[in-house]
Amino acid sequence: MPIVRLRVTGNEYAVSDLMHALEAIEGIERIEEVADLMPHMDDDDSSSAGLPDDESPGLHDIEIEAPNEEAVRRIHRVVELIAEQTESVIEIVDEF
């Protein structure tokens, strides 16, 4: 089964809209937001230490398991539509 990995730069509403739209695609086996495993290199001595980081949109990694290539094409169409509607950036990282 093909797996599509997405990287979404956008707020929680954009991610929620994307996840719901992907769930509506017939035959999708699994949609999962995967954890950020990279350590954040915040320096305690930095001038920005302790400041909230809520000015920029969040980064979310999503993994989708599709049943076939037709579903992958539908995923691509949905991703383009949702990115435009939510004014977010959605990158298709890889497929296999």
C-alpha cells in the first residue's frame, strides 16, 4: 500500500480541515499526525529564551496510508485544495 507523507505549515485549523478532508477519501486506511522527533535547540542564554513561540504557524507531519495509486491522486488533489483554502503550505515529502 502506498504511504504519502506530508509536512504542513499552518495553524491547527488548517491541519484539522486537511485531516477531515483526507478521511473523506474512500479507501484511506490510516491518517496519522506523527510526532516531531527532532530536539529543539533552544539556548537558555539566548535573547529570546522564555518567549512564547506563538507568532508563527505550526509545523505538522502527517502520514497517510492509501489503498492504491488512484487514492494517492485524490490525496494530491485534496492537499492542493486545502492548502489554497486555508492559506497554508503543504509539502508532499515522499511517497512509497
